[in-house]
Amino acid sequence: SDPYDYSEVLESAYQLFIKQKQYFDALRVALRIGNEDAIPDLLSQCSEDKLMKKQMCLLLARQRINYEVEDDEEEEELNELIGNEKLSEEFLKVA
């Protein structure tokens, strides 16, 4: 299949996930297409769902994405998750 078609499908999936407020899946697609600029926007859109934010940070950690959360009340904890500190403990909590 054509790589252009594949990237178009991924971009459409990304937009649909955002429209449906499925931010975790939108982040997965954004990382697949290399759109790391979407990370802060996606994290801010799910500001009410703290568990979702933690899961998103764990995904960033597993993908080894270097990102630092700023201006969040749980900033320290989220940055620890991204930094893979206590990784197995946190996976057990959100599983």
C-alpha cells in the first residue's frame, strides 16, 4: 500500500479519536505518525481525568519519549512516570 495513504489514514484516525475524546488512542496515533507536538495539547484536553493522564505518561515512558509536564498540579508525579521511575508499581496501579 502507498505510504501516503497510510499517513492519511493515521491522520484521520487521530482526528476521530480527538473528536470522540479518546485522548490515549489519539496519543498512540500521534506518536506513530511522529507528531510529538501534539503531546501537550492532548494532556491538557484530558485535564479532568487524572488516571488517563497517568496512562498517557506511562505510554510516553514506554516509547521513551523525552517530555516534561509543566503547569499541572500533579506535575512531579507525571514527570516521574515519564522518567520510568517506579514503572512496575505504576503499571500495577492502573492495570
